[in-house]
Amino acid sequence: MQLHLKKKLPNKTLKEQHQFRSAFHKLSNLVLIEIVDHKLAVKKAPSIGWLEKLYPEDNDFILSFPQVQGLNSAWQWYKNGITTPVLRNKIHPYYGTYFSTRFEKLILFDNWLKRYEGPKKSAIDVGVGTGVLSFQMVKHGFQKVFATDTNPNAIIGLKEHMGDTKLSRKIELDYGSLFGKWDKQTELIVFNSPWLPKIDSSDKNDEAVYYDKNLFPDFFAAAKERLLPDGKLVILFSNIAQLTKSTKQHPIKKELESGGRFKLEKSWTKDVKGTSDKTKEDKDSRPTEEVELWVLTN
């Protein structure tokens, strides 16, 4: 099944990309696909396990083309797993859970963990997602990681993935915003933060990518209360917002300049690997994207 726009919209600036996605989403939602006994009623359609897993009480129903497309992609990632350069085992993202394809972030964090010589009694992972940062911290000797996420699917998926293993006893999960129920002080706080400011209401459902004006001020205020005097605050970020000119403001630099809560210990950057020639993305839209790792102290 193919779906085409009669007129291709400009697709270079962040605003133009939003307009293109909005137009495509509107048109593609007009295409409906029938589901019969948890299978697509379409010739040569793939088998999508999510249809039975997520809709156990509904045998026959209808979904839009974007919904089916998303379910199929998510099922392939979940079933086959995704290899990362920092973990021995694959991750299996649960449906609706964001996972980063910018592995450079994970490499930066892994290199920092190798050099980290502080205590490793506990850490907090804000926005755990698929759990990669938590897994890295356990790999490098942290005894306990408290992890939160506002996406219930992230929590469900990680509990399923860890089962009753050693990981499940070292990583404790909580469904909640920012620090959730964790109010004790810790030696390390890690935040793989969203990197683009919200532009309009269409961004509201993707909190892993887009942040509102209150996120960073609220995070820094809460982190100050939970970081031990000699603790480290590690934030993973990107310069994509500046490259796309969606904002001139850098929330971490703003905090260091005017927040008065933390001092910069050190920061590192790493170039993001260029997109493949096979992708439709305009490679010139982010010519020099860099991921960033910031280490702040009290």
C-alpha cells in the first residue's frame, strides 16, 4: 500500500517539517484498515503481535494506516531487538516507548562512567525510556538505580524485560514525572533530556523529544534537593535546537549562567553520524549536529 501527497511541502526548516508531517498525518488517517481475528485483512500483510497483545478483547476492528504502520515498526523493534554499542544484550523497546538512535550519546555516557571514581551506592535515572542508561550504570558497578518515566509503557516494558532477574533487583522503577516518588539524596543523577522546545500542541504527546518552558527549571530545582553535596548531575543533550533555529536559548547554559544552583565540572561533545543516503531526510537540515554530555556539581 502506498500513500502519496500530490504536492510535496518544503521540508528543510523545523517549521516546514512540522507542516509536512501534519499534512501527511491528516491525509493518511483517511485510509482505514480492517483487522480480523487480530490479523490485517490485506494481502501479504505482515503479522503484528501487538494487535493481540494490546487489543486482547477485540478480535475484529478498524485502525488507520498510520496506526498500523506504527504498530508494525514497533513490533519489529520489539521482536528482533536493537543492538547498541554499549550493551552486550539487545534492548526490546515496548510499544510507544522512545529509544534514541543517537548512539553517540550512549558512548559519551559510557566513556564518562569508565572514568567515574565516585561512590556507586545509588543513582537516579530521570526518564528511563528503554532503560539503556540504567543498564549502563549497573554494568559499571552501581548498586541501585531508581528510575522514573511519565510513559507507562516504558515502565511496563522494562518490568517485562527484566522479569525476576538480577537487573530487577538493582533497578527500581516508578511511573511519575521527573523524580517521581524518590526524595532521598543520591550521588548521581542522570537525565537524557528532550532536546527540542515545544512549538505547538502537536508536540504534546512526545515528551521524550520536546520540552516545555517549565521542564528544565523544575528539573534543576528538584535535582538540587536530591543531589548529595559531592554528587554529580549528568545531562545528555544536543545542539539540534540551535541548528534548526527553533530557539537561541540553551537550557543548561541558562541554568549555569543564572540559576545559581550548580557549577560546571566539565562538558563533552560528539558529532552525530551522518544519515544514510537511503533515507529521505534532508541531510543539510542538521549538518553539524553534536550530542552533549554535561557534568554539573553543587
